[in-house]
Amino acid sequence: MMDQALDQDNLIKSGVYVIISTLYCKKVNKLVKVDPDNDVYIKKNRISLKGLIGKSFGSVYEFDTHTMQLKCTNLNEEQLLEIYNSFLIDDEESDDDYKDNRFIIDDSSSQKLTKDDIEVLKEEGLSGNEIVKSLVENSSTFKVKTRFSQEKYLKRKREKYSNLIRVQRPTIALLTEMYYAQGPQKINNLRIDSLSQMLTYSNVRSGCKYLVVDTNMGLLTAAVIDRLIGNGSVVSSGYNSGHCVQIYTDCSFVSTWRQSVEALNLPEEALRSCLSSFNLIKAMNLLNCNDQSCEEKIIEKNEMFSNEDESKRKKFEERAKRRLLRQMEEERAKKLLMQKDFDGLLIVCRNYDCNQILDILYHFVSPSQSICIFSPFMEPLLNCFKLLKGKAVNIKINETWLRHYRVLAGRTRPEMNMSGSGGYILTALKVCEE
């Protein structure tokens, strides 16, 4: 029974979020919501997602450019690489050391297939493997190349004609990689190594309460929630998973600040039990007016709709339901804020002064608990450093550093293209206020 439940959790259902990643070509990650009625564009091709429903996460698919449908290959990445490596040709009579590429002329005369012929193969619905195989068979110089040159040739053609994708379950690492590839400014240049260090410095764990200021697509909030409840099994077992209060700085709640949280496909019951939101101005008012109520009551209009305005009535009911849920969240968040015993404060925001935010939210953190602030620049953190003097101990500003290495047989080297800096992280421990 347990195995069947796990198998059901690994199946893609309608309405869940998935990350589609391309294979053997320029890395493209795309977050999409599975809907049988909606399509998604992959490499300029409009593909239907209807075929994903009922399949397992992590499967490799091949999209047919002729029918615009996804077909499951039932092969893993190693088996697909073996197919491509089978195209390599070794000359038994002559050793690879005696081969020479100096007399190979790199022009179109060595390839018998023309551009029009390749387009015909695509229209016929041939897979990327079959197109690459045809190019190898019709190349007059492929046999005389060294094995290293053959591998480079296959890799280049594989990147151009591969139509394989992998459908993965969204995780914090994949979401960070996707957003960073789409544009580092989108998430305030927050890399995966900086995010992991923030969680480590703050000692984010289940059963604790955390204050989070996150304007980066909800990435930091999703990482905290993921550590609090995981896949939701902690909440379903009745264990106290803790709570996360997301502080938003705008006048109203911005839905994009929870995009990453929604992408994790967590149960609604789990999210309601451990996630709530509160406005920064209202939090400041709580400090000034102590126990007095500062929230604004939401008064819904009792509008009458005719049968012809059925769509308007549904939209109004959905909007009223969302407002009610947010009001309930604010009530829960307010009760927690009044206790002023949070186990940590994490701040990642752009277009806002983190020094002013810290000056307000610092009072809600319990003594001896951690404060962690990320910024792509050092200057904002210097102001926070001055503010925390006398109020916290062990104040540090660290610059994160990470470099990727390509590990291959005899060709291990660091990646040449990388970001210059992973940003700066300020960490501190609060002391008792006088």
C-alpha cells in the first residue's frame, strides 16, 4: 500500500507544475502548469502537454515536430548517450594516433545532404537520432576524423537537431537554476550557493518560526517552506512543522512573490498550516500600538448578478474567497508577531532599503536567534552592520564564491564562463534588548 501511494505521488496530474528541460542542446528550463487544454512553446514548436498526464516525473520525452505531440522514449540519459556513441567509427586498420585532420576541408562539399533534404527529414517526423545518423552516413570526411573530432561533430549536430526533453518535479535547486538562467536580476542575483548558505546560517529546521522578506519570485520563502514541511508528510502526521510569515512591502499582496511556493505542488492544508503573510507597515504599527488591532477589515459588497452575468459572479466569488484567505493569514501572522519570539529573520529584497526593513522586523526576533540578509552589493549591508552594532553579536559580512568544474576523462577543467560574484550575506545573532 505504501509503494502504491508513492507511485501515485510520482505521477503527473492535471493542474500540477512541472519543469521542462531540454537535453543535448542549449539548456532551457521552463516552468509550466500541466493543462490538457493549453500548449507550451519548446524550441519555437507549439507542443501539447496532454500526453504528460499519468506519466512519471523524470521521464524523457521526444516531441514530434510533425504531430506536435510528446512521446515517451522509455530510455534514460545513459541509454540515449549510448545510441549517439554507436555512431562513432573506429578504423581497425589504422590507429587513431596516425589520423590527421589537417587535410580535411571544412566546407559543404563533404556533406551530401542539403539544407532542403534535412528539412524534408524533419517534416517526415524523423527523430533527432535518425537525422544525426543520416548526417553521419552522408558525410565523406567523418570516417577519417579522429575519435575526438567525431565526438565534437556528434555533439554539435546533437545540440542542433535533438528534440528530447525531460519533465522534472520542481525543486528549489531547479527553480533557482531556471530563474538565474532566465535573468539573474529577476531573483536579485541570488545563486543556489548563496541560498543554501542563508538556510544554513539561519539554521532553518522543522518546528521553528521564521520571518521572511522575499521579493524574488518567492524563492527564499519556498526554500524555507521546503525545510519546514518537505512534501507535506510532516503536517499530515500531525507534527508541528513550524511557521513562516512572509512580509510583503507593497500596499497589497503580490502573487508573483509566491510563484515558487506554488510550483512545489504542496498540499493546500500543509501551506495553510505553516505559511501566512503580513504587511510591513502593519508590522510597524504593531510595534507602535502594542496589542491594538491594526488590520483593515474587508467588507464585501452584496452585489446581485443575473443569470447572464454568471462569469462575473464566479470571478467575484473567487476574489472574495482569496481576500478571506488572506485576511485569515493576516490574523494568524499577527498573533505570531505579537509574541515576538521568531527563530530567525531572512531578508532578500530588491528596490527596497533592507536597513529600514531590518529596523522594523528586528524587534520580532527572539534573543540568541539568527538574522541573515542577502544583497548583491556590499553597501546596503554596511548600513545594516552599523544598525546592528550593540544589538547583535557575531556580525559578519561574507562574499559567496562558487565555481563549476567540467569533469571528463583527461579533460577536467573549471568552467570559463561564470558569474563574477555570488553576492554578500550578512549574518548576526540578536542579543537581549534593554
